[in-house]
Amino acid sequence: MICTRVPLLRPSLRSFSSDAATYESLSSNKKPAPPPSIKKNTLAPCMDLVKKYDYEHYLCNLLAPYVTRRQLMGLRAYNVELSRASASLRSSAQEKELSRLKLLWWRQTIEDIYRGKAVEAPIAVELKRAVKINKLSKGFLLRLIDARSTIKPYNSLHEVEQAADNTFSTVNYLTMETLGFKSVDIDHAASHLGRCEGLIGLIRSIPFLQSQQTTLIPNTTLAKAGISQTEIIRGENPEKLKDVVHDIASSAHLHAMHCERLIGTLPAAARVGFLPLVPAKLFLERLEKYDFDLSNSRTLVRPPLLYLRLVRRKLVYTFQTNFELAKQSKPRKK
């Protein structure tokens, strides 16, 4: 019987050095450093945050062009963080101070991002990535912080719309910049969409703020319907509350119609940035269907098959984009 020799594996110098490093780390009771190829996943926390607190825009971002989805998620996560900090400004003194410090930290972080300094927080990392790739306007990012830092009662729906323009519309401007579009016409449509979303946000906040013994409904709107803030908080005069909601919803519907009209004049490729108009219009339709009654549990429920409706609208925009491209590439007849 013939026995074949198995060649012995000769350890290389590299394996000796790695073994020595491992022995040294174990002998000093220190954990070995992770390989440089393993990087911390900073996108997942952003997606989880947006999915939890801003589900409608989360779905819209999933339908955005693939190369921009990551930047859009980071941008929306940044907006959610500022919004949550702003909401805490209405809480206890301790939470107010923590929220104020968080907003100050974000202001310093934005400055660091534009100075090229390193950042470690997952949302800040993703936001820095978006700024670097898409050259986002620093003024818009700081405007969001300024708008979220000031909490004051509204005296009219015009003031509500101004506040919405500084928050919701500003995020829409940054969204369009991320998609690669900057123009006066696009900003005009984005402004109407943001004002519509801000007014809808005011309507959605009414039941929650009632439980917190407060309200953000403007005084002139309450006076027009003949109801006081105390009655709103106590849940009295539900019919007059319906009149208040109808008044706010009418203004939101007007902005939605203006936005939809302007979208038709924009490049087809830019229209995907206005997908949030779909859930906004569905919400207004649901309000009208249930007679603007916020006490009805079916009024504020999320529209069924929302994602499929967004997909359908996205397919329409894709067809329009392809049609425009084909029309531009078609040679002209002499």
C-alpha cells in the first residue's frame, strides 16, 4: 500500500503577525479592533424612524429613483428629529431644555457638515452624504431648525400657512434639490404642496392636542365658527368643530388644486417629487366623506391600498417621462 505524503502548510509571515496581534490583544484584556471593511449601518435607523413617524413620506421615498432613495431617507429622518424636538418644547421644563439643546446640537452639526468635519450620528452621516452628493442648500436646512425652534399660537390661517412654508415646503424644496431639480416653477408647486400638508397636519393634531388640554387652531378661525378654545379642549359643540375643520380643509384643498395644476406644467421627471399629494388628497376626500367629523374613528384612519395608489401614480409619471424623452429624441422632419 502506497502512502502519499500530505504537504505541511507553512504559515506565512502575515499569519504570524496576525497571531501575534491577537495574542497581544488577549493578554492586555482588550477586544481586537473590528476589520476596517465592516462599517456601521447608518441607513437602517433613518428608515426605521421615517417609517414609524412619517409613514406616508416613507412610502413615497420607496418609489423615488433608486439613486436618490438613500439621500431622501436621511433628509426625512432629519425632519422627523427636528419635528419631535419641536413637539417636546410644549412639554415639561426639563423636556423643553433637552429639546432646546438638541436643536442647538443640530445647528452645530449642520455647520460641521458644511465645513467638512466628521460626524458620527447615523442621521447626520446620511444627511452629510446627501449634502455632498446633491449640494443641498444650507439655508434650507437651517431654516428648518429656526422654524422648529419657535413655538407660538396662530392668530390666522395665514400664519399657519407661513409656518407650513418654513417647514413642510422647505423639506419639499430640499427633496426637489435631491432629485436634481431647481427652478422657480418647481418651488412654487412645492410651496403649495407644503402649505396643504401643513394645514392637514393641523387638522390631524386636533384630537391629540385635545388630550393634552391645548389646541393650535387660530383664533380667527374659532371666532368665525363661534367656538372658543375651551370648548375645543372640552370636546363641546361638535357641530361647530366640524365647521372649523371644514374651513381648514377648504384652504388645504385650494392649495392641493393649485399644486396639481402646476405639476402639469413641470418636467415629467420632476413629478415623482410630488407623490405626497396623493395621500394629501385622499385624506381630504375622506374628511368630506365623513362630514369633517374627527370623532369618527374612520376619518383619520390611513387610506386603504395607499401604496398601490402611489405605485399607480408613479407609473403614470414614468410613462409621461418616457414619452417626453422619446418626443425629444425623435428627429425633426425637414
